[in-house]
Amino acid sequence: MWPGNAWRAALFWVPRGRRAQSALAQLRGILEGELEGIRGAGTWKSERVITSRQGPHIRVDGVSGGILNFCANNYLGLSSHPEVIQAGLQALEEFGAGLSSVRFICGTQSIHKNLEAKIARFHQREDAILYPSCYDANAGLFEALLTPEDAVLSDELNHASIIDGIRLCKAHKYRYRHLDMADLEAKLQEAQKHRLRLVATDGAFSMDGDIAPLQEICCLASRYGALVFMDECHATGFLGPTGRGTDELLGVMDQVTIINSTLGKALGGASGGYTTGPGPLVSLLRQRARPYLFSNSLPPAVVGCASKALDLLMGSNTIVQSMAAKTQRCDSQQGRLGGGETFRSKMEAAGFTISGASHPICPVMLGDARLASRMADDMLKRGIFVIGFSYPVVPKGKARIRVQISAVHSEEDIDRCVEAFVEVGRLHGALP
């Protein structure tokens, strides 16, 4: 006889190893189902392997010949600039591979402090704080700054990192329709009962290539006693007369309170992000921002590259002007667009729908995820590297191929890209 209920335990007893295998098998089944759903929806995202340094001309594993790259965030071509690379090598030699620590323990070097001061000077703000990425900067800001007494008002198409950062905080959350100032004003009126009100927006929206109406946003913020926060990842270094960003472009540098941006796009293309703004805010972030407190310091080579990129921008606006010329040329005699068509205007003339305006991001709107993926694959066969974007990166039914123009693309490069798009568009029925 089994004592007590021991016979029941024996009846259902399974060896520990077998139970673990059973749980793993269950997990595999769940994961395979999820993955098959992604494949079936046509939204599977493959990763192409680049076998060269980043630039307008690259080599891709499995593809013969040189490839024209039209989907990197390398807006100014600085990721392979010889002075930027040399600065990274010098920092690596002088300061080592990494700090093996977070900043407040033993992970702050003089180059980190110098870069933060340079960033603040570049943006004409009081202070700046470095993070491993701008995603971390957005994850660290809202939770440290806002309390249940406060409110944050966010554009519905803000970057995922802003959305995730806002989710982490306990402030009251308002979402206004994309670029809709009437809706923002209504939300600001509703939020008047809260202590602080923070309007959060991308400066330039990375998926659509459109630019926030900052003048109107700042006017509304002033009227309703709100602060303005802006993510400038797709503006820093190339928007505005000297590349300071969207606030410089639209003449409101003194009205935007907080800027988050990246070192991983126009400013060298490696990694790293930052917050710049009022000195007390930056001091608070050093005390409370979890991604800052619990992440290793930026590697010295990354700091060196970004610092040199800023030196190049602050030393001359030649690169910025080159980027502006690629984005939109102007016939100075007639004072209007002309003299040579942009990528955007050539594509629209061919029959494509291009989202946004006056930004090097040119999304070719296709709607169908499978179509975007197939066209991107056929573009690669013609020597053009572009990627199809689909859900959840963009809303369902809004699939696209996002083309990004760089200052180091030649006119011949752009013409070749357009010609390939027209050929592939006709092949897949996207063009008549």
C-alpha cells in the first residue's frame, strides 16, 4: 500500500528531464506557429549580409558585383569618412576597447565628457548625457522625468522607442493624430489639470519622410504652458542651414526644451544616443535613468568617431549643403524648384506614390507587404539595395520600400535607382 496520497503522485510522476523536454517541445510549437504566421502574412524580414564597409557602394554576400545602397541612414556618408575612421582608431589605441563598467562606477573617460560638452554646444543647449543608443535615451527620459501628476502628449506615429519610453512612465498619456494641430490643441486643453505637460514628437518621421510642424507645436505649447520634446535621429547633422536639426530648420531652437538624438546615423553611423537640454534635467537623468545607470559606457572608438563627425560639421557646412542639394535643388534664377529633378519628383513622374517631402527619406508606397518584399528582392538583382517595410514596422496596408538619399550618392546613382524602380515596378504591376 502507498502511504497517504503517495500513490497519486506516483501515478502522475514524470522524470524531471522529460518534463523539461515536454515544456521545450511546447515552446517550439508555439514559436513555430508564430513564425509561420509572419511568413504567411508576407512580413518576414530577412537580413542581407554586407561584406564591405557601409557606403553608397557596397558588396553583399551571395550577390556578384558592386551594389548601390539606398537604404542606410548614412545621410552624410561619414560612416566611412577617412578622418572619422582615423579618429576611431586613435581613440581605440589611446583609451582601449571598452570600459568594462557603467558610467558612475568606473566607466567615464575624458572623451565621454568632451563629447557630451560638444553635443550640448552643437545643439546650443546647457548639457548632454550619452547613452548606448537613442532607443535607450528614449527609454530613460520619460520615466525619470514624469510622475503620475504629469501628462505626455505624443504624435501617433512617433518612433517605437518613444512609445516604449512613454509606456514605462506613470504620467497620463494622450495620443494626438499625426501632425494634427487641432487634435493636439484639444488634448492640451484636456491636459491642463496636470502639473507638467510634455509634447513629444519626432522631428522628422523616419517611416514617412515628413517633418513635424514645430512652429505650430511650439506656439501651442507656449499657449498652454507645455514643454516640447523632440527626437531628432533623422534630422541631426543634415537638416537646417548648419545641420543642427528640425528646430534650426524651422527657427525654433529656443523653444524646444529637450532633444534626444543618435550618433548612429548621420554622426558617424556607429552607435550611441544622447539627451540634451536643461542642466538640471541632465543631472537628474544621471541619477535616475535606468538605461544610463545599468548599461556599459560607449566604447572609446565610437566616441572618437562621433566626436570627429561633429568637428567636421561644426567646422564647415559644406557637407550639409551637399545633402540639401541632393534632397531638393532650386533654380536660383527663377526662385523655384527646377534645374534638375530630384529622386522624389522623378519617381512621381513615373507613376509611383512617394510619401513625405523635403527630406532624404523617400518612402515608395506600395500597400501590399508581399509586393514590397518581392520588388526589393528584384531591385537587388539589378544592383540596388533597398528593403521592403511592412507590419509591425509600419501599419498594416501601408507597406513600402523606403529609399534614403545620401550626400555621397551621385546623380548617376540616383538615375540608376529610378530606372531600376521603373523596370521592377512594371514587372510587378505596380506601374502600368
